[in-house]
Amino acid sequence: MRNYLKLGVSFLLVMLVVACSYSPSEKEVKDYENIPETINLNQLNTTKGILRLNKQEVTPNAEGIIAEIKLELPKFKKGIYYRPFSEKLAAGNRVEPLWFDDISELNNYKHQKPRMDSHVNLGAFMMLQQENGEYLALLPLTSNRIGNTFSVHNNNMYITMATYGTATENVSVPFVSYAQSKNPYEAARQVWELAMQMDEIKENINWREQKEYPEAYNYLGWCSWEHYKHKINEEIILKAAKDIKTSSIPFRWMLIDDGYLDHKQNALLSFGVDKKKFPNGWEPIMAQKDEKIKWFGIWRHFNGYFGGVSLNHHMPQLQDYLIERNPRGKRKFYMPKISEEAANAFYHEMTEHTKKSGFDIIKVDFQSDNFRNNTGASNAILGVHYNNTALEENTKSKGLMFLNCIAQQSFNVFNHRYSALIRGSVDYKTTKDRLDVTLVQNFANAFWLGHTHWLDQDMFFANFKETAQLMAVARAMSGGPIYLSDEPENIDDTVLKPLTYKDGRIVGTLAPAVPLPESLMQDPYADDKAFKVIAPLQNKTAAIMAVNLNQNDKEVTTQVSLKDYAFAGGMIQPYKGLWQTPKEGVLLYDYYNKTAQVLKDDYSFTLASRKERLLLLNPIKEGWAVIGRPDKYLSGATYELLNVDEQYVNIKMIEDGSLLLWTNGKIPTSENFEFTDLGNGLWQGNLINPVDSKEYIISKK
């Protein structure tokens, strides 16, 4: 394969050489003096490590590519490869997996529904299940000035090293981290851990649990986009706010999406409003804040607007920081110059206008377009770094609650040091194809992005009965934001009540839900298997959702096993390993069937097309298993287990309500609950004597 560095001599690496003192569990930073043409991964002598090019001058070709390095992969049984399924259009919301048995399948991939096109390059992550059953994770790395991604051609996998610019850079380049483990979640976590140890990267990214989760997103919200699209104005938003205030549904925030901006022919004039639509600016809208609608949010475009910043913009204070671009050769527009100063000026203007207008939440969209808008300039990757970093710093300093959107591309992801939220998929739609794609994207992307972000599954319609419950349960499992886009006046809250408490707080998870190992390595569209995801809850309860997304629309039979319980620990931070099976076992509670049983053999069930099942795995301790509030999807998160012994159990409810528990032959009694025997050891307690502390003792009669 061509090497675009004029080094004069090609370099072929046959094996990764490591010092003999390394043991298989140690890590290695393998440094290259020159860019190799080929790297053979068959002979890795460490289970984890970094591949890095030593500091030197690197010059991109006319396409902005420095080199393409062929990767010789080890033998494997199955692979999962993440790439944007759109080459240009909103690629940052379109990263999703392809499953393969051989690289030739990726090389020859043609568009198959429900996906949208055949693009396979700009790959962001890959995992191989090797013949010995272990998992090898591979993460291309992005530093301040150099972006690395996977590409596929000539029936081979390559690392594409690029700036997408013209300037020669004198830098060291960490370009891949790798990790091998029997546990797929640990392998994925370790490649991020290795990246965070590199000087060239560590200041730009952070663990999910080290970031501040925005307060508003702990509550139910509403967004204008799916219902109103661009057809919003002052009257429509004020009516929506009025309807939300009078609704019994506990919405706590509103997000005003695209359709308000001051622009001309899709090029930004200012960060203000279209005066024809919002003649009084934001003041009448912000006046609607109260105890019901506590926060307002606004949509922004990372590049100003779809056509960048207009050459006739109304922001003279920014003029010295803007530069003319025309990467597609069609229409000229302004972008921030590729400098730290220019990026700070531009995103200060965006966020300062947002804050002074009274907004609390900012959603910044179309981040993945930024490198394309600077393609052919000095260094497009450096431009992304400056711009994302400036946006991160400005939202943080102004106390804005920040949601990244169209930002899954690794060039952006590797510059999200503070922001905790990222959209996990393309926009929600009610069509079958879009339902399938968004579900798989959101949960499969959590497997690699969930180490640094919580994932946003987008708004949905509670009034679209065909899929409303599936959408609600999926969002509960995600641990991320939950918000609607129905016309606020008449929303059916049937599927919403199990999501939240009375004040709108979401009953959530301890970590993002991710596919179980068997679902991680199978194609949910074609393999005639259920797609199953798992999330950890409080009190060592595991939640599993199974859904049938097969394109043949046939029923599938699937099962949940005791061994699945351990994987609930896979995404918890700080990571403490997989969960141990409790000594007394695990109680399975089927939320839809309202039945419980001790999980010993597989629990099998059948799923019709596009139907789901929600199962809670509760630890048994001293002959008790507390399931929690039966009226909430994630019942195990509705209480805190304070103490338990053979005679009694002591809990604290997050919010008062009825209680479901199981006993091994005990008859429960309490001065606070009246218990009804539901059979098979299952008891429901109706609260008859609440106390302010919400602490209750249930004893053995």
C-alpha cells in the first residue's frame, strides 16, 4: 500500500517486537521510527498496548492523508466493525456496527436495509472474537493534530492516518490502542484507558463517571423538533409551554430545536432569532420558567448553520476570527480560523448569546461536518480540536448543560473532555427501518462510546401506540435523557408513568445498557436471534431487555440465563469487574408477565416481530429478594437496601409507593405495608402508613 511520506525506503513490519521481560498481561507502547507499510497483529506479545509513530515530520498528500497502514489481523471467529453508514450526510449520528466473518465481507458490503448506504471507511472501533474465545478490541486514536480511522479496500483493513489538510506536522502519533480479554467489556474499557495514558491525548478525553451529568437530564423533557420541525414561532412555542404547564405529565424542561435562527440561505447571520418568527426575541419564552418548566434549552449548529457563517453576517466582533472556505467548490462561507483564539471567540459568542438569552441547556449539532468544512486548509483535524475544545470550555465556564449531537465521529469524540452526553443514533422516526436502526445503534454504540459518554436516544412520540412502550423501555435502559416531541396538548402518559417519579425524575441505571456478549457478536437483523441488552441498577439488580428486530418479521425464541447476571458489572465506573452471582441465587422478575422465579435453568420466551420483554434479575439475600416498586420499569432502582438478615429487611424508598418482594417461604409483615400473597413466594405490599423518612422494616411473621 502507498505511503505518502517521502521516506525513500518502505518499511515492512512482520511482527511486533517486545522485550523478553514482558508477560502476556503487561502493556506495551510500541514506537516506530518510520511509518510501517504493514503491521502484523498475529504476533502481539502483550495483551494490551499502544502503537505509536515517533516524533517526526509528516506530510499529507493532496487528499490530506499521511499514510495508509495495512493491518494483518489475527485469526478470528467473528468481528464487529463500527463505521458511519453515510459518507457525508450527518455522519456523526450514523456510526453503527457491521458484523463480519471475513474482511472480504466488509470490502464487498452493499447497502442492505435497514441501513442507509454502503460506506465502510472512517471506521471508529473494531472488536474481534478470536478462535480461543477471547476478544481483541482495536481503537484508532485521534490526537490534537492527527486523526486515525479504519478503512477497508483490497480485501484488507487499514489504518488511515490523516490531517485532511496541507501542512507538514512535526509530531509523535499514537495511532491505535489494542486490548485482549475474555471479557469484551474489559477489552473495550482498556483501549480507552490506554488512550487516556498518552500525553498526546490525555488532556482531551475523560471517563464518563469523571464528567458532570447535566441536572436537567435527570428529569423528563420535551423537544420541538419531531412534531414541529422548522415550523416554529413565538406563538407555537408559547402555546407548547402553556400546555406543558397545565399537563399532568411531569415535564421539567423544554428544548427549542432548529427553526428559529437568524440566517439567509442556510448561512448564519447572527446567533439571534428570525425576527419574523420571534418578534420579541426570547424574553416572552423565558418568562415561562417556573417550578414546572425549570429549564429551557436551545439547538445550535456547530458550524454556525448548514451553510456555515454568511459572508454578510451581522457579527463584526467576529470578523477577524473568520476565514473564507469553499471545500465543495459550490458556495463560499466563513468558518472560524484554525487557531485557539478564533475558536474561543466563535464559541464564546455562541454560548454567551445562549446564556444571556436565559437558556440553561445547549444542544450542539452537526459536529462531524466540521472537519469537512476545513478540508484542504492547513490541518482540518487541528481545527476540530480547537473548536470542540473551545465549545467544551465555554459551555463549562457558563454553566450550560451540554448535549453533543451528530458527534460520534472519533475526531469529535476525542475532544469531549467535559461533556457527558452524546446522541447515540440517527433521529427517531416511526418507520420500521428507523426503529430497528436506532435501537441497534444506541445500544451497540454504548459498548464503545459508553466508557466516555452517556448516550442520548433522542425524543419519541408517546402517542405512537405501535412502538411507544418499546421506545420508553429502551430509553429507561439507556440511562440517558428521556424526552418527547408529541404535541403537548394531548399526550397519553400510559408508557410514561413507569419512567419517572411524580416530580419528573427519571428512574435510571448505574451505567448505559449494552448488548450481552452473545448479542454483541451477532447481526440482530439477519441471525434469527433476539437482541438483548443489560444494564446495572441499584442494589445489585440487573435489567435485561430483549427485542426481536429480525428483518424476516418471524417470531424468535430466546432465553435469559444465570450467567448473564455477571455482565451487569461490565460498564460500571469505576470498574470493579463483572458481578459475582449471589450465594443464594438470583430471582428473575418478568415485568410484563408480573411473574417471578428463582433463576436456575434458562428462562425461555418467544418474541413477536418488534416486540420486547423486560426482565429484572434481583439478588436473593437471607431468603429475601426485594424487587421494588412494581409500577416502574426499573423497579430495582426505586429503593435503597439498608440492611437484611433472616428475620427482616430494612429499605428506604426513593419515593413512596407499593412494594414488591419475594421470600423463600417467609410471610412478610410490616406496620407500614399491607401484604398480598401473589403466589410462588411473591408478595405485594400496599403502603398504608407512610413515614417522612421513607425508611421501612419488613419482618418475617
